[in-house]
Amino acid sequence: LSGRAPFQVENALAAAAAAWALGLPHDAIRAGLETFRADRQDDPCRFNLVTHGEATLAIDDCHNVSALAAVVSALDRFPHPRRTAVYSAGDGRRDEDIVRQGEIMAGAFDRVVLYDDPSTAARAKGDVPGLLRRGLALGPRVAEIIYVSDYREAVGRALDLLAPGELELVQSLDGDI
């Protein structure tokens, strides 16, 4: 992505350093860096960009605060004036971290479609989206919040609302969408 996703550059550098530390030949390290692509084959659900009509989908597994912040930082390097996110928080997240995720989204997206992540079965349905809403209420950008309990229905609803020129973050579900 020409360096527009800094966290991916950091990951590539870390992988190259690990390979070097393990004593792999420099030519093998170079070949790995030159042929690796941020796509669904080489790096599934890790900031994969897909064209959908005249819009762009960014697919990522950003289920925690730091991952979401990194994805939002990368999205800031793309010129789409209107953005939508399909999002929930995964299992084992503290309430304050879920609220913080909502706050991050509130400054980065115009529309957020919330769903219940099935990995949070220990929580009541709607609890995680409720916490995300608390964070979304703190931000300046978000104008529309939609709740659709089922993940696939939430993605479908967001795709139905997608207009040409927009960008949509689709959070992957358990590494697969």
C-alpha cells in the first residue's frame, strides 16, 4: 500500500529483523519483502483493501483499542470524504476499553453499524454495542449509529448504504468475513 498503513511497515520490518536474527539468507529476506502483498492471500483480514463498485472496503480484524487506532491512522491516508464502520468488540475486553473503541470511531467515521460479536457470549446481547455507543457519544464526527445484532446482516446493511466514493471498514469476524 505504498507505506500508507504504517503498522504494516512496522510488521514487515519486525519480520525482516526476526528472519535476519535467525540467520536466514539476505536474498530470502529480500524476496519475502518484495513478494509479500497486503491482500487476502498473504495477509487475510489485515487491512485488505477491496473495491466494491465505486467505493472501497477496508477489511481488518481490529478488535482492540490499539489495533483500531492503527487502522484509523492508516485510513487517514486515504482521501475518502465519507466513512462507515461495521464494528463490535471481541471477547475478554474491559468495559472501559470498549468505550474507548467507540470514542476512537466517533472521531473517524460518519456512520457506524454495530453488531453483537458471537465471541462475547458471556455478555448479554446488546451489552457490547451499548458500551460502544457510550464512546460514540463522546466524538465529533459520527452522525449515524445503526445496531444490527447479526454480523452478516450488519455487513449487508452497511453495504446497502454504501455510496460511490465512500470508504467502509468491515471488521472481520474470527479472521474471516
